[in-house]
Amino acid sequence: MTATVDTILAEARKRMKSSLETLKKEMATVRTGRANAGILDSLHVEYYGSSMPLNQIAGVSVPEASMLVITPFDKSAIKAIEHAILKSELGLNPANDGVVIRLPIPPLNEERRRDLVKVVSRMGEEIKTAMRNVRRDANEDIKKLEKDKTAPLGEDAAKKALADIQKITDDSIKEVEEIIKHKDAEIMHI
């Protein structure tokens, strides 16, 4: 019976950690006014009839704080990459010299910064909701285990398990809030 409680706790930890990793990946794609190759991670390019992630057909470097340089592995992909950047919602204007694409990162205005802070907050709330759902599922599993007649879980053990789940949730949500706070500061920093 203890292994089952341990299994439930381990599963809750694993799912919350997965949610945190998802949030970190999403945060990397949010533009902050500084060049960051992560903003192109979700960019897909139509190349030879299929949609491919940019990182599979080009290298991205950050030569200076406000510039990204995209170097295609195959020079014939340069137009497709430029087109993908233009039709994306990044709001960036690529400069194609036939060999590389330079992507100047313009400074964000105050209104755009505030909008991005709202987007970041919404992302954080979605992850917190997902974590609360994990907590709910784990709590239900513990309560089922407590009511199970074949392998009953004592009331004290159930309360301790529920408290452990709450602590895991609280710690994870605190980490989400730290990530959001850090990203907000990064966005608002001029």
C-alpha cells in the first residue's frame, strides 16, 4: 500500500515537472527585446513540400544583443526561411543578403511590453491550472486508496499523503511564479 502512495506522489511530481518544462519552453519563445535564438524554436519552414523546424535546415547565432543571424545549411532554403519569418507572428523583418538572413530585433515599446507581460501571465496561469488538475487527480487517487477495502490506507497515512501532494503543488506553483516574475522583469527591462 505504501508503494502505491509513493507511486501516486512520484506521478504527481513527474507531471508537475513536465508542466514546468513546458512553461520554460513557452517562455523561451516570448520576445523580450533582446536577441534570443529561442524565439525561433517554434518556427516551421515549408521546405521541399514539407514543414520542417527551422533548426533542422539552418543554424541560428546571436552575434550581438539586438541581432539574430540565420545561416541555412542549404542556400536554396533562404527564400523559404525568409517567407516563414515574414508570415510568423514574431513581427520581425528579415534582411536577406543571399547567404545569410539577418534578423534585427527592434526594441519593444511600452504598450507591447505590457501586452507581453499579460501573455506571460496567461501562460503561467494555464500551467498553474494544469498543476492544480494534477493535484486533484492525485488527491482522488489517494481517496480511492483510502476507501479501498482490499488494501485500506489509514486515515493518518491518507492525510499525510494529501499534505505531501499539497506541498508538491505549492512548491511547483511557487516555481512557476518565479519563472513568470523573472520573465516579466526581463520584458520590462529596457
